[in-house]
Amino acid sequence: MTPDKMEEPVYGQLFTLVSADDPTLVFAWGMQVSEPDRRTAVVWRREPDGQDILGLHASADAARERFSLVTPLDLVWEPDRSTL
């Protein structure tokens, strides 16, 4: 990474993917990383067999759409701690 690239702002926002039927049931946790020219979402979840799954998606909403093929999910943005 060049020094001029390091000066570009990068912003991270935490989110949770929860059951659309019961928002107390968490399906996955993630962080969307936003840069001036792109977004990436890192998502972690544990499979029923105990296997940890870590994935990359184009955005938090793209992750919700992908995992909603398994079960209907809602995207919940966590509070932005930098403004607290």
C-alpha cells in the first residue's frame, strides 16, 4: 500500500443479521468497511455443526440477501461507537 492510499478515510460499521421472525435470534455478525471507492462486508457465523464460517461480501445488504436464501433475515446496524 502506498502512503497516499493510507491517507484515504476508511470507515467500519458493525452489523448483525437476525431472524426476520424473531430478532433475538442472531444468524451472523459482521462489519462493513467503507472506503471512498468501495465497500466490503466481513461476516462471521457458526454453523449448526460448530464450524466457524468467515465470508466476504460486496456489502452488508449483499450478505443479508445471500443468507436470506437460507432463512429470512433482517439487517440491524449496531450503534456507531465513534459518535458516543
